[in-house]
Amino acid sequence: MSGKTLGGASIATVQGTIMLALAPLIGVRLTWLVVVEVIGLELLMAVTMTAFGVFVASHIQRMEGFSVVMQLLLFPMLFLSGPCSRSTACPAG
């Protein structure tokens, strides 16, 4: 199980780092300290979420049940994190 977790986490971290490398193209200013902190947080979140997925998958017998459970758990996190809301509705700060 640790191999699946580390494999999934490494793929997610590489994909996040590619997106981080493209961030200056849209005007995001990055310092080396911010880049190191973000990559560390990417790795932490990738390991956590992948380990959670492997844990849930190890207890579910059917593939259909796994997709339902993961959607039930991941969709609220997606909607509560804010990418689906307008940024103009947020307070300036």
C-alpha cells in the first residue's frame, strides 16, 4: 500500500509543480521561499489524499462503491474550497 501511496503522491506533486512553474505566466509573483513552501504543502496534501484514497479503496469490495464514496467525500471539499465561486464576490483584502 505504501508503494501505491508514494506513486500517486509523486505524480500529484509533479503535476502541481508544473502548474506552479506556469503561474508566472499569468502574473503570479513567486519567491524561492514561496516555491519551496508550496512544493512542501503539495507533497503533504498529495500523500494525505492518496493515502486516504488507498485506505478507502482497501475496505470497499466493488469498484462502483469506491467511486460513489470518493465523490461523496471529494465534491464537498471541491465546492467549499472556492474554485467554483466568483472572485468578485469575495471581499477585497
